[in-house]
Amino acid sequence: MRLFTPKIYSKCVFTCLFIFFTSFMFMMPFKSLAGVTTTQTINIKKGWNEVFLEVNPVEPDLDITFQDTAITQVLSYFPDSTPTQLIQDPEEIDWKKEKWQTWFQAGHPQEYLKTLHALIDNQAYIVFSASDYTLQIKGTPGSQKRQWHPDTSNFVGFYVDPAAPPTFAQFFAGSKNHQDVLKSGL
């Protein structure tokens, strides 16, 4: 007794080959992006700056990346699920708390508190610079996914078109909760 007739067998082979080649074709665009290198340019002002890293750095080591630059401190928040923590002034935060990671330039008085050792893509950072500085980080397009933590403050960034960044009104136009604020002209 035969399980497959030649006609059924050829349909199964065709279906398997179709699935294989279709899967291969869908993977090609992602494979070709894997080797693409781009440079993210970030204009840093003197003092504290908020930075969202869009690339996976070729050189993630902060000691190497920020060597001989005006940047003296880098801070980032890595929550699991924590209560809301809002800050007004970065100088007032106790950076020794868990979830905050810090990097200090060599020779900084607090260098021994360093807990941040690598830059990662799709991560928000607070950066202190002694003067205006243009930071250029070479890397591949970001691929890290961030989990949103409800009912807490999420220290994350997002991608915007640098040539046409959104206004406050455009960004919150779809939010029903912000319509009163938008109508008031803020």
C-alpha cells in the first residue's frame, strides 16, 4: 500500500521548496542590514544632556568612546519594575541606587563608582559635558527591544526625523488625555 501517489508527492516537494525559498527571500533584507554601518551624530551642549542611542556601537566601551572628549559623566537607568522616579536636577539624584548605572571619565573624583561599562543601542542616557561637543558614534542600526513598564516612569527614547522633528502638538495629537493642554496653546 502506498501512502503518497506521485502527484501528492510532487505537491509536497513543491510546497516545501516554496516555503523554504519564501522564508529565504524574507530573511535577505534583514541579513543585508546586519553589515550596514552608520554614524549617529549627537550635538552635546555644555552641562547635562539627554541622549537616545540609535545605533549599536562598533566600540561600546565607554572608556574608549569618550576618551579625550569633553564628556565626563554618563548615566543610565535600567529598571525591572520600579516605582516612578522623576528628576528635576541630575545633581540631586543618589546615583548609588540600584537600577542607575554610572560612568565617570578617568581621573574624575567619583571614578570608583563606575558601574556602566558599555553603550547599547535603543537606550537613553544622561550625559554631562564640560563644553559643547559633537559626538559621533559609529555602529549598526539598533535592534534592542525595550519593554514598556506601565505605571512607572520609563527612561527611553524614540526615533524622530532629525530634519523634521515633531512639535509637542503633533506628538500628542492622538492622545485624548492631552487635548485640553493642546487647546490651551502649550
